[in-house]
Amino acid sequence: MSALTRPRGRLGAVLSFLGISAIAGVLATVAVTPAIALTGLAANNSIGMFENLPGYLKIGDLPERTTIYAHRAVDGADTNTPIASFFAENRESVAWDQVSQFAKDAAIAAEDPATTSTAASTRSASRARRFPTCSAATCRARPRSPSST
């Protein structure tokens, strides 16, 4: 005779169903627990990393070009003659009024949502329709036809 016997009646079927459901629930919990634990650990580490950031950012001076001078005396006058310059990037600090207006306009246009690629392509397409053969010498607008509006 077999060790497992089929439950008899409705009560036996319901008890078997509940027993197998409990076993399936325990197995699913055991399978999912490591993923939940790793997710919680990653979230705690991320929060800790952001809490350790400083409350302010100290922005120092940008590195500029360094020049090495040779000191020499010529006819009793001391002079410094540059002999070498080195740099990672050839920067030179300037005041705001020394910056070209074109550079200022370009910086503003880069942040302006009106100059996105969609708006720019719409404007250039409109200009191409109005000025089909535009050169520095001659730019004549062609008359608009009723279908191109």
C-alpha cells in the first residue's frame, strides 16, 4: 500500500488545498526574501551617500597658464624675461565687460527653450521658403503662394 492516500470527501480536499497553499506561500517568501533584503540595503547605502554630501560647494579658482621668468640685469636695470609657459588648459581670467557680446548671446541661447532644435529647424525651413537663393550679394524674397501658408 502507498504511504500517500487521497483525502476522502470535501473536508479532506479543502484541508489538502490549504496545506499545499501554505507550503507554496512559505516557498515563495523564502525565494523573494533575498531580493527584498538587497533592495533595502542598496536604498540605505544610497541615502547615506547623499546625506554625507556637504551643504555647500566651494568653487575655487580655475587653473590658468603658468609662466616661468628669467631674472637678469641689463645695464643696471632688472628685467624679467619669460622663458616658458605651461598649462593644462590655456585659460585667462577676464572681467565680464571684456567678454564678447557674441559669447554672452550664445550662452543665453544655449539655455533658452525658444532656440531648441525644433524651433531652429522650423525657422530655417521658413527662411528657406522665403529666401530660396540667398547670398551675401542678393537676397530677394519670393512672393508667397496661397498654398504655402
